[in-house]
Amino acid sequence: MRNIIQGTSLFASCAIMAMATPALAQQAAPADADDGVKEIVVTAQNRTQKVNDVPIAINVISGDELKKAGFSTLNDIDKIAPVVQLNQDQGTVKVTVRGVGTTSNDEAQDTSVVINIDGEYINRPNVMSMALFDMDRVEVLRGPQGTLYGRNSTGGAINFITRKPGRKFGADGTISYGNYNAIRADAGVDVPLGDIASVRVSGFYEDRDGYNKHPAGGGFFVFPAYAAGRSDDNNAYGGRVSLRLDPTDKLSVNLAAEYSQRKFSPSIFAVADLNGPGNGPTGGSCNNGFTRVAEGYPQVLCIPNNTNLVSKIDRNEYVAPLYGIGKVKQDSWAVRGRIAYEFSDAATLTYIGGYRSFSGDPKNRITLPVIYQSFSFRDDAGTQSHELRLNGKIGGVIYQIGGFYFKEKLDRENGFFLGPIAPPAGTYLSYFGRKISSESKSLFGQVEVPLGDKLTAVGGLRYTDNKRDAVYINGTPFVNYNTAPIPVRPDCPTVGSCIVGGPNFTLLGAGPGRKDLNAINAQILPLGSKDSKVTWLAGLNFKPNPDTLVYLKASTGFKGGGFDAVGTYKPETNTAFEGGWKQTFGDHRQHQFNLGAFYYDYKDLQVSVLLDTTVGGQTFNAGKARIWGLEASASIQLDDATNFHTSVNYLSAEYKELLAQFNVFDLSGAINGIGDLDPATPGVQQPNFAGNRPPFSPKFIITAGIDHTFQLGGAGTLTARADTTFKSSYFTDFYNYRDGTQEAFTQSDFSLEYQTANKRYSLIAFVKNLENTRPLTYGSFVSAGPDDVFNWSFGTPRTYGIRLGVKF
């Protein structure tokens, strides 16, 4: 209730400011009438350019388009850029572009697709799930961005650019209501402060019911306090204060401070218990969709490569695990700034910096199949990123040089709790403590040299140096609440001394549970990694006329190595070749056509897999992976009132070598995972998944859309929009099992927007995902202790509603 009051108050404050001075608001000059197609301006190369002049495959979505799409968090990114694939795992968001992404939430793992908010580098998947609001535009850059963006951008980059304070007084707001009792309110006010400064205050509030329904059953009859209901709900609010200063023609300053909070029930996994009747092998052999592996072992070890249990799942309603529905609360503070001074046309010095603090509530609880819970005692992260850049134009040569610094401190503690009865009784199966410090430094430079009137050569270099230190604490043996405290390890002089910071954390409050955990027999692992790399870019841009750009380039990407509780893994590298053609045509350049092709040669691609709850995840290096594709898009203005757009993306992706391990169904119950197929043969005979396809990599993504505006004279306009996206089948992990396969599907959106003649008021009725298709966003087989389960999560169902907008 407190969050609802806070969120509503934040929105109301912005709205009151907007309505308190209507006379001033009405003095603002109306928007200029459209007299042609507007040029789209981006900063993808750290300078202002028309999007058609940028030699990068890029999607650009304006703030107005974001509002119409109902964009609010990174979970919605595939609404606005269908080429982006999402892997969603109980509150974390992992992004894949062109078959390249990170499927791990490991503390020593960073994303392969860089996320920036006004230049602030974001590397943590759970931070990415926080709200994004009051956006000016989003730029989705496909392919390695190793020179200018550098750190870990082997797959691409997504730039979120927030709305900056306007120079005139103005206010805007939207409020929407839809199914699942979804309420979303956004508001912002621009206030000029004399001739050189202005402030923007903006905020949002969101609340909706969960998308997944869980009927009575599972944990309901055992623990009424954990009664089933709905998961994947959301309650969030946030605000931002932005300051813009232009004290001289040469100096510009943009500062922002923001806070956001999110409370939600993580999407519960749908699950198939492979030990349940009819789900597993029968008769002591691997059948019923299972195949035997590692026949050198005396046990009968099976993998569920051809089961079809997901077909039995109702993706909208399924049984919750024993402990029902979990709860997660997250808070995030951020301060960002950009200061630029233009010495002359030849030199502009720019500093961009950001600080962020992210924290999870110590009472956060996630429920897991079949009878497990994960308690997060601590989840704190503090990051800072800084970039200093000098750029300009000398004698026709466009250049930029600079340095980048990033630092993160991460502190996590969590434990897996095993029933059959609730705390304070029961057993903690494992405890994980993670304290990590990461640091990255880079130097970069890029030049564009004209080779005549129409041809330009581009070259760039970036040197990156990464360092990461950590203390991993793996708790063993079990902590049992039903017995006396476990004796302290002989090499621990006092209770809790073998836990870093042990006496300072609480577990479900004070009491016997805390004493037991302090007495845990902990394995303490000091870990670290260092790596450095020079990445480069070389290309040619041919511009025979203002309407045409043809480009060819070769570049390299680099993602630092790291470690997990099992061992270390190497950096991944990508050598990419890409060519493209961007063409505008028509009397008023109202038509656009883009065509591109790319080829990636990956080495040591980092691939993650969950081993079991007592060990955690492990990251393997795929020896080689080959990815190539073709992309085409077109935007055609059929007449003065009608626009049509379409795109076709083809992707070929394959591991050429991937030495990993099998999670196995052991008929004897003794083994959960196999990394050596034949222990009788000298040397490790590790499973090789060469030929498999990387996860979340559909071969085809095809989009089409049309909008038509009906003129209503002095009453305004009515615009109808329809869009559809087709995605061919894809896998959810590198095993490529049948039950980890999402079949081909379509999702279509439709909306009607009424806008008054002065464009100050609008009303939109919308429906999204008309087919009510809920594709897999997670799917994996997990073998842990006595349990063998297949887990799934699903995308957003059909949503519909109305949205009212006002602008002064």
C-alpha cells in the first residue's frame, strides 16, 4: 500500500506542476507542421548524425513510438526491435542479438550486448529489469561495437537516451488502463530557469496483476501462507530530475539524478517432473523420449533430448511449486552527467559519467521446482563508469580519441532451502557468498579519412584491460534446522569466522537459524582474472549522392574472461565482416530501403549451464562458432496518409566446437552431471555439442506493418496501425532438446489513435499480441540431487487497453 501511495503521489506531483500554470503552457509555440519526412538523428558514433549516414545496422525508436508501443522496461525491447531476443529468468533480463548474448546471471559474467543509459554502462541482468521511463529515443546497434563502445560489446549495443529539459515551459503526461488491471502513468514538466538553464522533473507509476495464474494445489494445501495466485506481476515507480545548463555557446552541461523501485512476484517456472508418472524412462532403459549417454558408466544415464512435455503445459495457468509464489523488491539510485566544451570545430572535449547503486531486499524469496526456495540475504551492487573523449574535424578528417573507466563492487549472499517443512525447520541445501570487485580501463581512437568526394576510409583501435577479484564462499555441509547447530570447523577460531562478514548478515531474522548458518562448514575460494585485448575496426564508406550509403567493414569484438565456482573460462572474441546499403528515394525522400549482410567468426564463445543447486552454474568456452546472416528492411509512404514498413532477417548460427557437459537423468539416482563420457579411457572424453545452434537464434524474423491517418477536419485525426512479427523456431539453450524448442509463431498488434487538431490530446485504444502467443523465454533441463525437472518461462500474453495523453 505504501508503494501505491508513493507512486501515485509522484505522478500527481508532476501532473499538478503541469496543470498549475496552464496560461504559461498555452503560450508555448505549437509543433511545426510536417512538411515532409523528418530526418532521424542519432548519436550511435558519439556524434550527431542522420541515421542514413551511419554505417551501422541500427534500429531507432523515438519517444512517441515508445509510448505508443507501451514500452516501460527492457522486457519490452522486442516490442520495438523484433531482431532482439530476450531470455527472462525470474526477474533477470538477458539480451541476444544476431545469435549473440549472455544466458548467465553469474556474478563474474557480463552481458555480450552493451546497455547504456545516457552513456552510463549497465552490465548486470537484474539491473536491466528496472524501469526505463521518459525516453527520447532508443538506438539498437547490431554487431560488434568494439572500438567506440568497447567493453564486452561482441553482440551489439542498446543506447537509451532520456528526454532532456526543454528551453520553454511545457508539460506532458499519459495514463493507461488495460487488462490484468494494468495501470501506467507517466508525467513530465519542463521549467526554464532564466536564459541558460532549465529543469525537467519526470516520473512514472505502474501496477498490474500477474500474467501467470496458479490454481489451488502445489503449495496451497501444505502452506496456506504461500497460497497460489498469480506470478509475473509488477509494481514500480520512479522519478528523475534533469538539469540542463548552457552558460555559453561553447559549454553544455546535462545532469540527472533518478530513483526507481520495483516489487514483483517472479514468473514461476512451469515444470515437468521427469520422475513423475509417465514422464521419465521406463523398464530400466532410456526410452520415452530419452537417449542414453556415457555408456562407459555402470549407471544408466539418460538425457531428455526428444521428450515433448512442454506440449502438455497450459502457458497461462499451471501449478505452482510447493512454496507457492515468491516476492522480490529492488531499488536503484543513479546519478549521470555529460559535460561538453567546444574549443572550435576542430576539438570538442566531452566527459560522460555515471554512478549507480542497486540493492535487493534481504527478504527476497524465489520459489523453485519442486520443493525448493532461494533466499537472497544480500544483493548489492555499486557501479561507476567514466568516459573522457576529444573529437572534432581537422582538414576533412573526423576523429575521436578517449579513455573509459568502469568499476563495480558486488556483494551477494543466497541459499537454497529444502523442505519438506518451512523455516525455521528444514534444511539449507547450500549457501553461496560472493564478493566481487571488477575494474576495466580502455583507450580508444577512431578516424574517418576522406578519399575523394564520395569515398571515406574508417579505422579505429581500442585497448581494454580488465581485472576482477573475488571471494567465493560455498557452504557445506547442509545446515539443518531440525538438529543442534553444526560444530564449527576446526580451523575456524570462532563461530562465523569462516564466513566473510558472517556475523553481520541475518537469515530470516535472528534466532537459531542465524547461529546454524554461522557454523556452516564453508569452502572459501579466492578467485581472480586478468585479461587485455586490442580490438580494431577498418572500413570503407561510399556515398555517391546524399541519398545513398554503401559500406563495408571488418571489426573485432572482445568479452573478458572470468571464473565460477568450478573454474575459470577464457575471453571470447569475434571477428566480424559486414556490408550494407542504405537508400532513400522518392520526391521528398519519403521511402527508405536497407540491405545488409554479415559474417561472424567466434572463438571461445562463453556458454553457460546450470549444474545443480549445490554447485551453481558453470561457463564453458565454445571452441568455435560461425554466424552469418542477411537483413533487409523497407519503409514506403504509399500516399500522404499511409505508410508501410517491412523487414526480413535470416540468421545461420552453429557451434563448430563446444566442449561442455550433460546434465543426466540417472536411473539409479547417483549422478546428476557427466563431463567425461568414458572414465575408462585415458584423458577426459568431454561431450562435444558441435553442430548445435546457439540459443534464441531463430533463422527467420519477418515483420510487416501499415498505418493510415484519417483526417477529421477541425476535429483532429484518427490513425489506425497494424503490425505483425513472424519468428521461426528457436532453442532456449545449447543442448537443442525438443522440450527446449519454441516452434514458429506470429504476434500482431493493432491500435487506433485519436489526436486533436492542436495535437495536445490523444486517446489510443490498443491490443498487443492479438494471437495470445506466449513463446518460450526460458527452457532448461535441471538435474539436482534426487530431482530431475524441465523448467519453462513464457512471454507476455495478449494485452489490451486505452491510453490518454496530454501535452502542453
